[in-house]
Amino acid sequence: MSEAFPTQSQVVIVGGGIIGCSIAYHLAKLGRKDVVILERGSLTCGTTWHAAGLVMQLRATHTMTELCRYGVRLFAALKDETGQDTGFKQNGSLPIARTPERLAEIARITSLGKVFDVEAHMLSPAEIKSHFPLLDEGKLVGGACIPGDGQTTSIDTTMALARGARQGGVRIIENACATGFETANGAVTAVITDRGTIKCETLVNCAGIWARKIGRMAGVNVPLYAAEHMYVTAEVDASIPADLPILRDTDGYVYVKEDAGKLLIGAFEPNAKPLPLSSLPEKFEFGELQEDWDQFELPMTRAIEMIPMLENAGIRHFMNGPESFTPDNRFIVGEAPELRNYYVAAGFNSQGILSAAGVGRVLAEWIVEGQATMDLSEIDIARFHHFQINRRYLHDRTSESLGLLYAMHWPHRQFETARPVRETPLHNRLAGYNACFGEAAGWERANWYAPEGVEPKYEYSYQRQNWFDYVGEEHKAVRQRVGMFDLSSFGKTVIQGRDAESQLQSICAADMAVPVGRVTYTQFLNQRGGIEADLTVTRLAEDKFMVVTAAASQGRDYNWIRRHLDDNAFVTMEDITSAYGVLSVMGPNSRQLLSRLSDTDFSNQSFPFGTCQEIEIGYARAYALRITYVGELGWELYLPTEFTGPIFDLLMAEGADLGLRLAGYHALDSLRSEKGYRHWGHDISPADTPLEAGLGFAVSLKKNSDFIGRKALERQKEIGLKRRLVHFLMDHADPILLHDEPVFRNGELVGMTTSGSFGYSLGRSVGMGYINMPEGADKAWFEEASYDIELSGERFAARASVRPFFDPANERVKCQAI
Ligand SMILES: Cc1cc2nc3c(=O)[nH]c(=O)nc-3n(C[C@H](O)[C@H](O)[C@H](O)COP(=O)(O)OP(=O)(O)OC[C@H]3O[C@@H](n4cnc5c(N)ncnc54)[C@H](O)[C@@H]3O)c2cc1C
């Protein structure tokens, strides 16, 4: 007798692709057995069955590499554990380069392997040919070999995960379609299906390209969009060895792998074909899209260039399937900000097979523990902004997203599609000053200014880019005279009500019981003491605080506060980002400049560092905050949006004889790097505590109230640190530090950089990074040693310091007396 359709289950997973099956498998491993997978067709019938099954490990970040490395280990073990063959083989991969620039990029990634513990070696063209005899090595300048990579059969691997899940007690129900959800008190309570309703405590949306539609049914935004994704299988004359490594010719937009005695040629073409969901039939099971040779021509031509025997090879099959892509090319994983206990794992940007094991494990842990167990901020669904669900935006961005996996990952590379989305009130003025705009969270922001007669356009490279000298001038203006930044994209939130102080006390690590007019630099921490957000909070009134965060994390930080307010707290939250423009006036002449336009006394005595006053400036009223992210005397002016332009014009006019210069985000980054100001997402993350990050000064363990993460910090203080963030200064001017470069102390690998930039005042690249330390290591241990930092396989000498190299005593920020 068949089992009755369930009416209740602790966890319900919608979608029986590799992701849904992996999450179920890992939930069972963690002891959650009351789990149901609902699949409207048969397991794997969505996108999973199409996959070419490449399993790579070395990704651009530590988190992504961790997820993929685990995948290799699990896929290798699944057959023995479950009895189901997976087709997994570790035949290695060969990323190859046709240009020196690509070779430099491959060398960078290969260096990263050292830090992430993934074996990788650089190879000459002849060595590559010896591994992959079919190619024309004359087309190559070099490449690398990653022996631990491999390939798997996506259907069999999914079936093995499903079998493992079943063995752990999970129930898999095919031909059951989720059609809606029930919610109560901001949480999901049931899933409605075409066969009945199932009450649940936790819902996981793993519906692949349909996840956006399924999200909508519950009011959850899942910003992904489908694109056509293609490969062909070709007959070739030569007998192809089964252990042929996977060739990744990113310059040619193609990968080539052995597939049951044939060659499979897959494409990541630069201009993809977005696919509206409405163009697919309602029932799209084991479906294929139409062949499109026009679209496939470019990658196929490149494949023939590299493997000449393909020229005359017959094509056995043209596979075209839909895959989902996201606006920033990163996955969508985690608990939905809009609805408690509603989790999403979707938007895999053609990496769903290689990351399925890792994502399954971390999401299962998140569900069981109630919080992420490692730093997942880069793939956390909470990072998205409300506008990113816009259909046209997603459609247009998707044409670029697919190709990004194989595009050059230039430093400072900007998205080209779906722009502009948001402009600050100064946009046209800045364009008039020849700004080169970059994009962050949809905002068009001036990254640098080109001199008259120079086109404000990026010319990317791994060396000094075309803006290098112009940014140097902006940097120097801020250090020596005065510079102005448009920081209007800052996220701004007002928290108001009689419980505002007590609520912020429990969310912020710093003491929030401060006088009106105080600006407090603080962090939000998770229960492990990891840094979830880095921000300032300004007390505008007894019961009113303004929280200011980076544009990129505004949605996430807003949500963090909302989620951590007590249900009964007497407090309101309002996003006032669009209501205010922000002019940041920084540099030794900033005081003089502002004094020309305002009667406010800007002296140290009347306007000390870390305070805010409501001032009159020109014909406007503004909040002026005396703080800095560049390490100079200066003020941030928060002006109601419509006043921002006129005040900008006044400042520009009055500042001319004081040497005022407009400065962009690249100058900001250079200035803050020299001064050692941390950047959330690079130098600090949910995996780093303030004590490790050298931000203990911003934490108040003295305050009487408890705060999230306090216990973890107290424990860490007792036990002692195992790693710490330090500052690096290169010995020579040439090497350009970026991030994620291996760091060697006295020849031994001890950590990696988290961010780097050229410090124009110091004349060399500066950076930060964490290094592992022995118990009781003191300042001398860190500083009295020789350091090397590896860039694209070459080591360069550097110095390390626990204090920043620029103005370590903070004299410029605080002691500019008049
Ligand atoms: C041509 C091609 C090649 C690829 N090659 C690779 C590769 O080499 N390596 C790699 O890592 N990735 C590759 N991918 C990407 C990979 O296949 C996907 O990222 C992955 O399969 C996504 O898995 P999923 O479980 O999220 O989605 P899916 O497999 O699509 O699963 C979602 C499931 O949800 C079900 N569903 C939808 N709506 C409902 C509903 N209302 N109720 C119940 N069930 C529902 C669907 O039927 C579907 O089975 C490739 C993709 C394509 C198209």
C-alpha cells in the first residue's frame, strides 16, 4: 500500500534537484529525520539532469572554495556510503590561458590554492599538451593543473544523495506540486500542494529557476532569472582516454571534457540569452530548449581553434537547458528576510553541481542551529536590495551574468548591463566633472575623475590601471588640502521610540547609552562574536538614533536590526536612505571651507571628533558628523536630498582657492587602507571577531546590558586569540596588493591578505590580513619578522604592523587645533 500523503512534517523541501536532495541528506545526517522533499515531476527533472557535471574546487573566495572542496570529498565517498554509483572521477582540470593577462589571473588563483589547501601547479604549454594531447599548444601561453578537480554524473549523484537521505529517514514525494503557503506571525506554517496541505516548521525553497515564482507565493523575493545554457557532444576520431582532464579555456568561452568516449564542449559565452519563465511550458520535465547555433558559434569556433580535430567532428547532441543566474553572480542561500523559517537555496549560476554538497551541508546546519555556521554573507539572501527583484533588471543583467564565470576577473571590474538603476542627487553634476562611475547596490557612484580631455572609462589590468595617477591626485588633495566625496549611497535608518536605546544596546557591541549628539562606531555581532555589520550610530535625540551603513549592506543591516528587535519593544524603524544626500568634506582645509558657509564653530573644542550637530550651511540645514573614513580632519554633511545639489555647488565655489578637489571611491579606498580602517566584507566578516580584527576598542564589555555576541567575546578574551589582523606595507612600489594573497612569515605560510590598495602617501601598496599566531604572541612577534606576500606566484617582501602605517597615533584626525 502506498503511504498516505503527509499532513505534517518538521521540514518541507520544495524541489527534488541536486540541491533539495543534498539539503535533505545533510539534515538527516544532523538527526532531522522528519523531512519531506516535494518534487512536482521526478527527481532531477528540472535543471539538474542537463548538467555537464564539472566539479571544480578553487573558487575566488575562501567560503566558495570550502563549499566545493567538501563536495569533492563527499562525492568520492557517496558510493560506498549509499550503494549508489555517482559517476564521480577525479581526472583533474586544466585552466589554460591564451593571453599573458589570463595567465596572470590563473597564477593568482593558483597562489590562492596555497591558502585554501587545494593543490594547484602552473604548467607550460608543452606540459599542458602532455596532459591533453588533442590541443594545439601554439595557441597557449600557459596554464595550470588542479589534480583534485573532477567530474560527476549529475543524475546519479543526485540519486545517491536522495538514497542517503531516504536511508536517514527522509521521505521523497514525486508528482506533488507546491501551489502556495500559509503563514502566521511573520513565519511560514504550511505548504499547500495539489495533493493537500502539509503543516511545517521550516520550508526550504529549492525550486531552481522556479524559485522566484515559488518565493512570490509567500511574499519572499528570490532575485534570479533563467538563461539558456548550452553544450554539445561531438564525435572525434581519436580514442579519447577516460581520464582526460577537463580543459577550461576561459579566453575561448569554452570547457571541454570527456563524456563516455566523446568530447563534450560547453559554453560560457559573453552575451547570454535570458529566458523568460513564461516562455517555458507549465510542465517542463526533462525538457530541452531549441538548438541555437548562432549563439554557440563563437565558443565552438574557439574550441576548434584550440582542438583542431573538432573541425570535422560530427555533433551527436546539442544540449540546451535553462539555468538560473543572479544579478551579482552569487548564490541565493539562507533564511528569507521577509518570512521566518522560510529558507532558500537557488540561483546557482551554473555551479549547482559542484557546490551542491557544500550548500546542502551549510544550509542544513543553518536550519538546525538557527544561524549560519560559517561566513556565508557573500551568498546570503539577505544581501539583496528590494529593487533587485525587478524583472527587467534581472533580464538585462542575466545577459552578462552567464559569461562572467569565464570573463577576466579584473580588479575593479564593473557590471555593464542593467545600468543605471539608482543615481544620487549629484549624479549629473559629477558627470559634468568627468566622473567615471562604478556600480554598487544599484547606485551609480563616482569611482574616479578623469582630467579634462580624458575619457572617464576603465582600462582594466592587473597592474596600475589607467586611473592610477588621477586617483593619486585625489588622494593627495584629501591629505594635503581638502577633498569632497559624494557618499549619498550610504544606507541610513532611523530607529526611534522610547525603547530605542535599550534595543540598540542589545544589538550593538558598543555602549549606546551616550549623550545626544554622539556618533558611535560599532559592530553588530552574531552569537559567535563574528562581525555581522560595521556602522556608525548617531544619537539625534533622547529617543532617536540614525544608523549609517555601507550601501552594499544596507538591506542586510536593516534586516538584522528588524529581526533582533523585541516583539514588544516600543520602537519604529525607517529607511531614510533616499531622503538624504551625503557630502563628505575631508582634509586639513575642511574646517576653513565649512566655516565660510556656516556660522557653526567647527573648532576642536566646540565640535569634537565623534560628535554631530545640526548646522546651517548655505540656505540649508544639515546634520554634520565629525567622523572620517580617510584618516583626516573632516565632516560628513547629511542634507535633505533636494538641498544637496545647491550646497555642493557652494562648496565647490568656495573651496577652489583652498585646493578643493572631488574624490571618488578609489581614492577613498586608498586613504582608508593606509589608515587601517577596516572594510566589512573584506577585512571583517561574520567569521572574524572584533578582538581578532583589532577592534576591541569599539566593544564595551563594561556596559551593563547584555548584547549579542558578548559571551563569545568574553570567552575569547579568556582563552586568547589564535589569529589577528595586521597591516602590511610592501617594500617596493611596484607590486599591487588586491586581496586574498598568501602571506609568509619567516618563509612559513601564516595567512592571507583581506584587502589591499596603493597608499599614495606611503608610496607603496598597503593591505590588511589575518595571520595565525602562537599563544601569547606580542607586538614584537608580529613585527620583528620577515614577511613575503605572494602575487601571481611571485613573492614580494613586506612589513607587518599591528598599528596602521599611516598616522598610527591618530594625530591628524583628532588634533587639528585652530
Ligand atoms: C547545460 C547545463 C550544464 C551545466 N553544467 C554544470 C556543471 O558542469 N557543473 C555545475 O556545477 N553545474 C552545472 N549546471 C548547473 C546545474 O545543473 C544547476 O545549478 C543545478 O542543477 C541546480 O539544481 P537545483 O536543485 O537548484 O535545481 P533543479 O534541478 O532545477 O531542481 C528544482 C526542482 O524543483 C522542482 N519544482 C519547481 N517548482 C516546483 C513546485 N511548485 N513544487 C514542487 N517542485 C517544484 C522542479 O521540477 C525541479 O526538479 C549546468 C546547467 C546546464 C543547464
